[in-house]
Amino acid sequence: MELRQWAWSAGELTGEGILVTGTNDVDLSSESYEKERAHLTPVLGMMWDRREDEMWLEWKNQESFAVVSKRTILSVVSRVYDPIGVLCPVLLKPKKMLQRAWLAKRSWDEALEEELISEFKTWYEELSYLSAIRIPRNVTGGNIDRESWQLHVFSDASQDAYAAVVYLQTQGIDGVSVQLIQAKVRVAPIKKVCIHRLELFGCVIAVRQATNVKIFLELEEVPTFYWTDSATALAWIRRNDQWGTLVGNRVKEILSCSNVENWRHVPGNLNPADLPSRGCTAKQLRVSRWWMGPAWLRNGPQDWQFVVPLRRMSEP
């Protein structure tokens, strides 16, 4: 692969640094460049603050919508660049709006009903809060001893969606650090599915997300723990019974990518995957614990032994 563009966060190398594009060198510390933005570099649709070593989405609400249609909603959603899914709790609501518009059999450019238009505009106005969210580029917290690293993957579901989120836990001289790595949410099917199966679908996303993270970040040897608040899904995973085709195939995939002993129960009120499964506004996401993970992850395994409701379960 040919290197086309690069920059660095170490300003002491040459003042504020030079962005090398392969054709023309742009002096980021020159007077011709906006001084207040001299430390910012666009990277894959986001901005990289080289001083703080943080990523953020530069968002400005500039549109006034003459007509709000399915095309309008999809256009705005596609502008929110979120390749690793960390903003997925905010994007659930417009996806549900699109689903409702499809059910109403609206054409691409036909105006939606007033209730949907009002919901969309309220959601859109709060997108400006996305610019205040900063995502650390360094996911290890400066702790380079991989023997202390662990991946913790949470899954959850509601009648609206099912989701999974991956956190990396590291330990160093400054204590335990937990960093959000990746997340994914999928809208629940239009045809009603029981909540237990949706919870199981979330577990499938969890193992897929964990597999991707371990491959691309070269973390195959890092211990991985999976968490769900569904006792039913845990029973399906932990018991070697002949479930029906739908449940059986998904349990088979889960067990092909994870160890059954690494599946744990977490109370629903302590499950961070609850947020993307239900959705939230950009303002709520900014101040949530989504970015830091649950507080108990910063404690030892003695705080992980949550009680699992024990009862014999069959496939619904």
C-alpha cells in the first residue's frame, strides 16, 4: 500500500507538525492556516486533535428541511460517520423512524406524517452535541503490558433493537482503565420476535464483534468475557440440548467463537449494552457512562459474580 498522507501528534518534532499529502506539503503552523485549527487533522470523516490525541465528529446543523421524507432521514443518518459504532445509540431513533415510514408505505420523497416529522426535527437539533464528544485514540490508557488486558463484551435487546458493545480493560501503575472499542446495533425485525430470541441475537453480534476486534487489533490471546442480562439466552448457550433450528444455529455460532465458561450474567441496570438497544439522544450520550463502561469493571473479579436466576427453560 502506498502511503498517501500522514501526520503526527508529537508537536516537538517540528513545531506543530507538517501534514504530508504526497503532492503538496501543508505547513500546519503557517499563518495561512487557521491558528485555532492548526492541531486538527481530518481522518476518515472525523477530526483528529493531535494535541489531545482525540478523535471527534465535526457536526454543524445547517439544514432547514422544506420536506422531511425517507430520503431526508437517510441522508442525515449517512452524514454521521461512525465506522466503529460508538455513536450507534444516537442513530437507532432515525432508523426506527425509517422503519415506521416503510410500514406507512411512504415513497422516497413523500412528506412523512406530522408526528414523525416532529420526532425527526427534535432528534436532528440535538446532533450538535456530537461535536462535544471526544474519543481517545489511545485505547490502552498507556498500559502496554498485554498480560493485564481483558476484553469485555456486553449484549442486550429490547423490542426496538438488539446490540453489543466491546470494552478493553487494562491495568497499570495508575490503576484500571476501561475503554470503549466498538459497538453495533441492529433494528428488530418488523415481524414481532420474542424478547428472548432478540437477546440471543444480541449474543451473536457480541461474538462477531469480539472476533473482529481481536483480529484487527491483534488481541487473539487476550482473555475475553461475554455478558448478558438474559438468563434464557445464557441457558441456551450453557446447556447442550437440541434446540430448534433458529436457536440451535445461533447457539452453535456462539460456541464456535467463544468458550461457554466465559459467558456471565449481568443485571440489566448494570449492562451498558442497554443504551444502544433502546437508543438515546446525542445530549444523553455525551454525559452517559457509555464511554467509560460500568464502574464495577474497574474492580476485581470478586465484583463480577452476579447471581443468575436458576430455572429450567425451554425454547419459546
